Amino acid sequence: MANGKTPQRIRGTQDIFGEDQRRFQHVVDTFDRVRRLYAFQRVELPVFEATAVFARSLGETTDVVSKEMYSFEDRGGDSITLRPEFTAGIARAYLTEGWQQHAPLKIATHGPVFRYERPQKGRYRQFHQIDAEIIGAAEPQADVELLALADQLLKELGIADGVTLQLNTLGDAETRDAWREALVAHFEKHRGDLSEDSLARLDKNPLRILDSKDPRDRPIADTAPDIDAHLSSAAGGFFESVTKGLEAAGVAWTRNSRLVRGLDYYRHTAFEFVTDRLGAQGTVLAGGRYDGLIGQLGGPETPGVGWAAGIERLAMLVEEPTEARFDAVVVPMGDAAILRGQAIVTELRRAGVSADMAFRGNMKKRMAKADALNARYAIILGDDEIAKGEATIKALDDGAQASARFELLPWTIFDLVFEDIGYEDRKESKPPLASRMPTKKAGEVYWTR
Ligand code: ATP
Ligand code: MG
């Protein structure tokens, strides 16, 4: 470019690479495996929606809608918003795509979401969520199943120990109205000490003052009346079914009678999985029941329950995943060997063997590449090997060497890797391999040291 500086990454976005990416991938892969165990179907959804999808679902007075949305007018003059969360878009799709016929629908997804927030550790403007929802089920069993899914996911990620499930009920409409009155009376008494944000919430949505992070609000929120005195018998019964179900499923929880969620659409069950290992950004997974949402979007009254978790926050908590070992690195020396190497590396990959070629620097440098990839075998091709039509196989763990004819090389390496790790393990990590079992037996390999 003629002049000007290189454009920089936008504040609050991330380029995720190396160890960070491996952690991220580990969270996504684990989620994808566990959601299948629970029969949740994967869906792919648009990254942007009509602004009304979020404005109507989340409520105009929520932080997300009032100050965090990335909204813009597109070239056709329509107001568009980058999704700040998944639930509203899923509810929209449920209505517009005829998914009602599949109710109760258990779905899962993951991807980027966007919120204009002040960036800091664990808080970004483009971050990523995993998300699970059950739409069209009013039964408390759906709540239990979603919580069991979340609990198993955190256990399989190895982070359940430092994380607590905090559970509350927000009751039904009758309960909420009665509780709201009691809260307003309490907050009115402390009007002078509330933050400006909370004063604004006092008229529109006093429940949300309980969720405030402002230190001026905390003592007032912490001494506010809890919901229990106002629970209708229906709402109390629902909550009891959920807690009994959790006990039956072996999911540990604690009651947090002042837990509310930041969005307007929640009813009954509300929950957060919280850790003290991430400082102020301690909520790793959160959700609840949103029986009012689909009606708010103009659809028939439809119950729903779901949760979302920040992938970055989960990734910060997991241990670095161990990398699968690489099978083979082809190390050619000389022009003829390079061409032969190109053929061999391709054949290896087609046989389901992970393989790469080292083509830069001297022999030592090329062997270092095999080490860097944590490969099991180096396949060495020099002038001697080309003349004989045989490659030298070097086992990188113990330095033993053997040779194999070029045409048998894919099957030889394939067999060797099987001997090392067993067929069943391999089938797990690379499913297509089963159909690529070698048709020829490579024969004995004679190792020399
Ligand atoms: P917080 O109270 O931390 O702002 P939230 O209530 O806004 O969270 P939700 O809308 O419930 O969060 O989103 C679910 C999860 O997404 C959170 O528990 C958290 O793990 C993650 N999350 C939310 N906002 C961000 C962000 N800006 N950057 C990274 N992760 C986030
Ligand atoms: Mg937030």
C-alpha cells in the first residue's frame, strides 16, 4: 500500500491461535459430543437479524438492548443487529421456519455473538457462546435435562470442581407482580443511595436492580426481600419439581434467592454456574425458562428453556488439552527424493495416516520438524533409498529403524500406528479410517538399531 499504517484489530475482538485455539476447540468439541448424548440437534443460524428480533425479545430496558447492541442500517435501509445472544434468533426461527411441528425441540449451536461492552479480561465485543435450548416443553423435566447437560459438560471439561450451580425461581406472572411490589417498596426506601442506572430501572424493571454490578447498589440489592414469601402454589410446585429432578439426576445446586437474569423474558427457573476463579467475570454458564418470549415475538404462547455459556471463559478454566500424536513426517533429501516424497505424503494422507513433509533446511532441521509435530515416525528418503525403491522408517521414540518398499509404505505406517495405539482408539479419533482398512498386509517390519 502506498501510505498509511496497517489497519489494526478492532478493540474487543480476538484472533485466537495456538494454545488458546486448542482450548477453545476442546470446549466446542466436548459440547458437541455431550449434546449428542442428550439428543440435542445441531442448528446453524444467521449472525444478524432484524433489530426487532432482539429489541422485542430481550426488552428495551435491558443493558443488551439499551447500550450493547451492534445495530446498523443496511443498504436497503433496514435496521439490522449482529446477534448479541442466540435465544431470540432461535425463537424467531421456531416461528418463521415451521419448527413448531418438531416440538418439543431440543437444539444446540455455537458461534460468535456481539456486544458493545468495555473490553477487559474475559469480556469482549465479539465473543463466542455455546447454547442449548428446549422449545415447546412446559414440563420441569426440560429444565432438569438442560441443567444435567450443563453439569455433565462442566464435569467432562474437568472444571466442575470450582463451579457452583446457583438456582432460583422467578415465579409466574402472579408471583412476579407481588415480588416486584415488595422490591419497589424496598428500593424506594434507599432511593438516595442507588446508582443512576438503578434509579432508571426502578420504574421500568426493578428486578434487574438485583443484578447490578455497581458497588453502590450491592448492599441495597443484597438486603432486598427474596421471592419466597410471594411464590404462588403453582410456581412453588414447579420449582420443587425442578429441584427434586436435580436431586434424582445427581446434579448439585445451591439456592440463590436473589438471582435474576439480565433479560426480561425469564420465568420460573433461573440459574447461573459461577466460579470464583475468573475474578469479576465469574459467570460461566447461565440461563433459565422463558415462557413469555415467543408470545412477545408475536407467536402463540410457547414455553422454552435454555442456557448459554461463554466459550472464552470456559476455555480459560480448562487444562491445556493434550494433543493427539502425529503419525509421520516425510524427510526427503535431494530433488528426486522431494518428488517421490510428494507422492508418498499424499498416499499416506489418502490412507488415513496424518502426514507432513519437511522440505526446508538441512537434515537436522528437517528432523526437528518431525519432533515439533510430535510425530511417531520419520520417513527418510535419500539417494540410497531412491536407488533401492525403499524408504527408511525411523521410530522417533526409540530411534529404531526399518525399511519398507515405497508401494507398501502407506499400509506399513498404518499398521505400525495401529500396533502403537490400537484400532479402537483410532476409530474414535478418525471415523473415516474404518472404511480404509488396508487391503494388503504390509508384512513383517524388521527393526534395526
Ligand atoms: P455478565 O453478567 O458477565 O455480563 P451476562 O449476564 O451478560 O454476563 P449472558 O447474557 O447470560 O451473560 O451470556 C451468557 C454467558 O456468555 C455468560 O455467562 C458469559 O460466560 C458469557 N459472556 C457474556 N458477555 C460476555 C462478553 N462480553 N465477553 C465474553 N463472554 C461473555
Ligand atoms: Mg452482560
